[in-house]
Amino acid sequence: MALIPSMPLGPRSPSLTFVTLETLPCGCVTAVYRVHPRVVEVDIVEAKGPHCRFFGHRAGQVMRLGVPDPLDVEGDEPRV
């Protein structure tokens, strides 16, 4: 998630909390982050697998944006 240069930084700025890394079947690696103050999870491609054939898998590409499982929101344990 890139910040726009003109976006004011301050107490209301969103912050990212790292949750876990996940390897996709194609070999690409995604990182899961939580965005605060709203509880939203973002999966972002961190590295493209050497043999990945998916055009959409490129570094910085958002793979998923959504609300995490309510049972896992408070815990900082890695997802299975």
C-alpha cells in the first residue's frame, strides 16, 4: 500500500502491522498485513516465484483486501 505524497501524516494515518508470510502454490510469496485503525487485512505479493505463470503476480500487487476472521482479530498468532 503506497502513501500518496500529498497525504498528511499524523495521528489519523493508517498503520500496517505485519501478520505473516504465505507461500502460494505457484511459488510467489505474499505478506499479510493488518491496517489500523480500521481492522482490515491486506495480502500483498512480496516476491514472484521463479516459475510463476500468473501475469497478475508481481511485487506490490494486492491479492486480497478484506476483514479478518473475528476470532483472530485480537491475537497476533500466525494464521494457519
